[in-house]
Amino acid sequence: MPLSEEEKEKILNSPPKGTWFILFIYGVISTAAWLALYFGRFLAHGPIQ
């Protein structure tokens, strides 16, 4: 069944929820990876000698 003009406008004017979710997940993964490197790799070696 084809969409009406009103339904098409509603879809086109709605925010991209899936895109924001993917960006949020990517940000969480990137932040977790950065923290793991910072605390696990850099701080584990101690101060510069």
C-alpha cells in the first residue's frame, strides 16, 4: 500500500533516531577504548624517568 503525502512528510521531517543511536554507541566504544589505553597502558608504566 503506497504512503500518503502526509505520511511521507512526517517521515521526511522526523529526526534520524537510528543514526543518533549508532553515533552514541560509537562514542561509548571510543571513550571506553581511550580510557582502557590511558589507565591500562600509560598510567601503568608510571612516571617518566
